[in-house]
Amino acid sequence: MHKAIDRKGQEIFSAKPTHPGVVLAEELDERAIKPSAFALQVGVYPSVISDLIHQKRNVTAALALKLEKGLGISAGYWMRLQVLYELNTERLKMTAA
């Protein structure tokens, strides 16, 4: 992932953090894969993928490995997305307080 830097050299953060489920939904859509079919392919209940896509579930290490197996996108990438989402969500909470 690349950082966005402003003119003063400060890192820019999105006004709304991107949940890994949003990225997963876009990836499945691009590949014309139905979420329920993908869930069965990687060995999880369809509700797991549905909850992730609808931002009701977070990526765990185990799920990241399954996403890697099914999509060929590294587990580390999915875990980084999750950590960035959590950090940016907390950062927004702190600035709003």
C-alpha cells in the first residue's frame, strides 16, 4: 500500500476508513464470483463472507489465509487492510472527541 502525503509532508487519512469487506466485494464482483459460491470454495459458511462484505465481521488470520487461497491475494494484504481500517477508525474517534 502507498501512503498519501500532503504538501507539508504529512500523511493524509481517508475521511471514512475502508473496511476489507468493501475490497473483497469489489474483487469478487470484478471476477464475477458470487459471494456464496466463493464461501463454499474456501470452506466457510456463506454468512461469513456476507458478514465481511457488509462490514459486520473483521478479517482474522484464519480468514485471511482462506481469502489468500481463494483469490491468490496474500493473507498479509488482507491483514494489513484490517489493521489500517481499525487504526483509521480509532484515529477518527480520537479527532472527533
